[in-house]
Amino acid sequence: TQSTWGTSEQRTVGSPMVKFLKGGRVVLVLQGRFAGQKAVIIQNSDTGNTTHPYGHCVIAGISKYPKRVHKRMGRLKITRRSRIHPFLMVCNHKHILPTRYSIALGAEFKGKISLSDPTKRKASKAIVRQVFQRRYYAGKNKWFFQKLKF
């Protein structure tokens, strides 16, 4: 009897895999220290390289979300409570859950993020903090800056 789905060669000829893990895609971290946190893909590598010989991506996320602020709070307290603490890491594709959401980062991170040595990592983290802080104050992507309830 012949399979209704055809042979494996027939199935793979006309349907190449779609690349959906691109820069700007919002993901949830599933494993590790930042499990359960939202993050954004900055750079993606499907094939891997010498240091990471598997499919991985560089992600930037929020380790500590901003707290609620009220009208009766002082200016200093509001600035402290609305501070964002980001993280940067190289993450295996198996350890992230892509969502349907994406954030248009454009040229904000293009060529500015480097995790090769600690000084560059610290400077990159500062850039991520500035970009996230600006977006938070502008009111863009409000759902990204709220703690995930589950």
C-alpha cells in the first residue's frame, strides 16, 4: 500500500522551513536564571559557530520589571520604581518560546551589542537599558514591560 502523504522526498521538495526567529521577535525564556522572563531576539544563528555549535540567538530581556507608580509618589521614588534592569545572554533555540509579537528595533542595536569580553558586555547592557527605558517612558509596547503572570 502507498502512503497518502507520499515519500519523504516528495514532502520536502516544495516546502522549505520558514525562518521566524528573526531580530525583534519577542520570546519567553524557558530555562536558566531568567526562566519566565520576556526577551527580544537581537541576533540569530541557525547553524551555530565554533563557540556555540548549535542553533542559538543573542537575546535582551528584562530581569526586573518596573514597579507600579502612583500620583502621590515623589519624583525620586517614581524614577527609582520605573527603572528597568535588563539582561543579555546567548540562548539555545530549545530554551526559548517564540511568541507572535515582535518589536521593531531597527538600527537601535545594529552592530552595538557584543558579548565577547566583560567591558563590551557592560557597555552593551547599558545600551539595552537606555533603549528599553526610552521605550517604556514613551509608552510603546506596554505589554512587554509588564510582569508575566502565570
